[in-house]
Amino acid sequence: MDGKVKVGIVQMQMNASKEKNLQKAELLIKEAAKKKADIICLPELFNTLYFPQKEHGKGREFAEKIPGKTANKMLELSKKLNVAIVVPFYEKSGSNYYNTIVVVEGGKLIGKYRKIHIPHDPLFYEKNYFDEGNSGFKIFKTKKANIATLICFDQWYPEAARISAINGADIIFYPTAIGWIKDYKAPDNWLDSWITVQRGHSIANGVHVVAVNRVGSEGKLDFWGNSFATDAFGKIIKKAGKKEQVIVTELDLSDNERIREGWGFIRNRRPKEYKEISDEKNKKKAEMNPLSQGYKFPAEWETHAAVYLAWPHDIITFPEIEKAENAIAKMIKALQETKSEKVKLFVTGKNMHKKAEKILLENKVNIKAIDFFEHSYADVWLRDTAPTFITGKGKKAIVKWDFNSWGNKFKELLKDKNMPNIINKELKLPIFKINIVGEGGAVETNGAGIILTTKSCLLNKNRNPDISKEFIDEKLKHFLGAEKIIWLESGFPADHTDGHSDNLARFTNEKTIVCSFESDGNDENYSALKKNFEILSKATDSQGKKFRIIKLPVPRVFDSDGKRLAASYTNFYIANNCVLMPIFKIKSDEKAVKIISVLFPKRKIIKVDCSQLIYGGGTIHCITQQEPKV
């Protein structure tokens, strides 16, 4: 169509009453009609609060059949006001539920569109509420314009806009529910991107775009409004603010053909060259996650190229720092004597470099075989702060966790969140940001599709307050190559990491798990470890077979004030030719060493006195991070 049309944007704030939302929408539609709007658009799910921000909340009670109360009311209103109305709401059709738009005009139902692209992200758990739309991309012929109606998440897909334009749309309407997550500082400018992508659709297709958002605070979301309309080349000609309002603006549809002819974006298309877009085989190729590119998290017993360590320097962490230094020196000596992997050692600067070399020489360590890195760092816990390495197809890459110092417990250690980038200056490997808060010590693998972790850590509100277990499952599958995730409940009460798996249970081969177990029913660790043992006893591998579970005693180690420390024999490190085994100079050491010796018959067991390291909250596994060999 070539004429001019006035569009009405109803940017509204919803409340918990479906009836009141319907009444408010009626008033705002009348306001738009009074301003001579020909086509009026409401926001996505206009008659309810945005219920999909709850992963398993109520919602289906809001769904309606078509015809139904909302559709009938809008039919009546469109006839009375002689306007077209874009009406987005929750539809029930048989046993299916859709995020739907009906377009009504002059008392007639012109048609409906069901949302095709369904998100499933924290606070936008729509897959739990909506089936994928089956209506295709529709064009609705109103008296004044041919319109396409897409819904919210559809706006990120250029294919939807292009198909709508090719099918003859003069205007694409995007009813939306989008906003900021409260108390979350987004790393990117979401609002700017939201506006920009839709302007891009307008430019690339020579169509007008009308984006209609909601406003107000609902649960954990602040909807940002900013509804707008563009001309046929992406210029914003009218834009709302952050408050509830009705705006009406005129669009000149003759611009569409002028833009399309002038720029030739439609005319010069080459559809025969676009076959990859519709080929399902290429879907995974386009995904920028490690799994799609053939990477996985290797087991610790697989061959290492090197191991990263950091020289201790914080006397608050280690009051008797000389003992901690000598423990590190003994570990490095053992790695060299057993001809295991190269050591890459961090020191804070030249002075520490000299001090470390002196102590290492006193322990008969070959310092020429060590790669030293002079760089500032807060502490030694590289298992958590260094990258998690992944391998595949003869290549390696790194996964970077969002490190927040174990739930913001130690603000002074937050500087170490940059350790993956520091390490990668030398390696220059691909970096995959997993975008969940966590640490390397929180995950354990058998290298054959099983990841072991704990709810008390990764699901803790001090790390990932708005992320579900299912969402983290997907992250671990896509970034670490997991097929199954075993979720333990919790760890030692004294553990400031909130229960890292490397203190609780470790794979010693693909089929065997050794776990911390307390037999004394009166011990503070008894309940948590018993529950974990029960979970492991029922767990199965990727073929559905149960694991062999071996119990390890729990060392009873206390600080000078008699406070129990989070000491564990599972905090060993599996090197190429040896196992570095923590001991604490107590009676249970002997039993633990015997068990580990049987489990690793081809590796030499090196006992390392960790009675000083444990004062910092961890031992051998906590301070090491292996770099695999490919």
C-alpha cells in the first residue's frame, strides 16, 4: 500500500488483575483512537503480569480460547472505534498453549499469529509455558496497511523480518516484554541493542517497524518501555519514555518502495546461496560454544602439558608461611623427580622470584625446568581462579568462569578473576565465557560425559541467584561436554567454598568414584556426607551403569582455636606419573594413603604435609590447575 497510516502504540503497565488490565487497555485504546490511530498495538501478554520469569510458576490459568473473553472484547472495541487492533495474549488451543496475537478490525477477526521463537533463559522461562508457534509468518491485510506481527524474541531473528517483508508487509509490529534484571549490572547495553536490531530489520527490508513494550516493575524485572516507530529506513520517528503512555504517529508507506528500489536489498538477493540457513546440520556449526566445536573437559588422569601453581605470599592466608612455601617446593620436586608435567609458577615480582628460587634450590629443585611468570595476584587458589582447560580434535581452549570470590566472601581476592586472561597471554587459546558464577574446584569429570558438582555451590544465591539447576545443566553440557550431571547436595560446614566437589568426591577412572565419608553419626560432617554417598550410590554413567564407590575417611584437623578445618583426602592432584596426596600428620593419614595407592597402581603416591596449607581453606588440588596436552 502507498498511503499514509497512523499507528497507535499502547505502552502500558500491568498488574495482577487480568480484568483490570483489560479495562485499562480499553481506555488506552480509546485514547489512541481519539488521536486518529488506524492500527493500535498492545504489548506482549498485555492482560497479565509477565509470569514466565518464574521457572515453574502458575500461568496456564491465564490462557484463553479463541474466541474468548479477551478476543471478543477487542472485536467489539474494534467495531465501535472502527480501528484495527493488534492483541497479544496467552492462548489455549486443545492441549497446546501459545503466545499469540489476534488481529481484529471493524468487529472482524482477520487472523492470528503464534510466537515461533521461544526463549528459555533466567527470568524468561517461556519454554515451560508456551509451545512453539505453528502459524508461520503471517501478513494481515487491514484497511490501511499490510502488517506482519512478530512477538518479542522474534525480533532478534532477521529471517523472520525478511520473510515478512518478502510476503508483503508494509509494517512489522513487535509487541514485547523486555527489561532490566534488578540488581544486575549487564555487561552489554541491552536496551541499545534491542532498539538497534529492530532498526536494522527496518533498514534491510525497507519496512516500518513498530515496537511496543510494557513498563513497570514486576518481580525481578524492570521493563524499560522505550516503545518506538521507525520510517522505512530505520529512522526513529516517535519514541516513548519509561512511563505508561499512548503515542500516535503517522507512517508514509510510499517510502517502502522507494527504499527497496533505491537500495535493492530485496531485488539483489541470492536465495540459492542461502541453503545453509535452513539446513539443520548447520545449526550446531553456528553455535559458539565448546560442545558444538568438538571440545570437552578432559579427565585429570589424561596427559598434562603443564601444571600452574602460584607462590604463597599472604600471611593472613598462611600464618606460618614458611611451611606453606616448603609444601609447594616439595610438590614441585616430586613432579620433577617422577618426570611428570612441567611446572608454570606465578610469583608476584622479582623479589619473590628470587625468594622462591632460593627455597626451591634448598629443596633440590631444578629451577631451570620451571617457567616463572612475574605478575601480581591475590592468592594461590588457581584451581578456582585460573581457567578450566578443554580439549578436542587436537586443540585446546579455555573456559572462563565468572569468579566472585566464593560468593563475595573475600573481596580482596576478586582481583584474581582476571587470571584466565593473564595465563592466556602466553597461550593465546580460544576463550569461552560460560557466564555463570563458579570456580574450577566446583566441577569434576570422568572425561566420558559425566560432570560432578554440588547444589550448595553452583545453585547458591551468593553465586547464581536467578539461575535454575536446569539452566546450569545446559551450560555444563555445552561448555564442558557433559552428557550427565551428578548433583551432590552440600559439603563440609567449615568449607568457605560452600562445598566444592574436589573436597567431596573424585573420579579415579571412568567407572570409580572415591568420596569423603564420615562414619561417626555425631560428627558435624556426617549428615551431608551420608547424603552425598547415597546420591553417588544411585548415580549412573552415560551408559546407565552404576559407579564403583570407594569411601575415604575424613581427616579431623583443627586450627589453634579448636575450630574444625575443611580438610579432605580427596583434594589430591593426579599428575602424569604421580599423585600428590595431602596428609595432615594424623592417624587417619595411613588409611587414606593405602586406599589411594590401590586406586592408582601405576602412579607413585607422594605424601605432602598440608597441615599449614589447610589454614588457607584448601590443599593440593585447590592450588593446582593442569594444562592438558594435545
